[in-house]
Amino acid sequence: MFRKSDYFILLAVMISFFISAYLWFVAQDREQAIFTAIWIPAIFGFGIYFKLAALLARKQ
């Protein structure tokens, strides 16, 4: 069900989340934390796009 690329996308999302949480709670750098948190939906969006592109390429 999951391919290696799916795990890389989830890993990138988790890294972004933990960096954002670190910046928010530990470093108290709120602006950088919010900027880093914005990456999470962008990474998911790219992942969905590439997943759909791969599925459509397989069907043709």
C-alpha cells in the first residue's frame, strides 16, 4: 500500500512539524515557527500531486 516515496513525504512532514514545534516552544521564535508550519500542507500537496501523477502514468 505505501511506497518508499510515501514514507519520505511523511518523514518530511514530521521533520517540519518537529522543527516548527521546537521553534515555537523552545526557541520562542514565533514567526519562524509559523513559516515552518506552513510547509506541512505544501509538502502534503506535492506528495498528493506526485502520487496522482504516478497513478495516472501507470493507467496509460
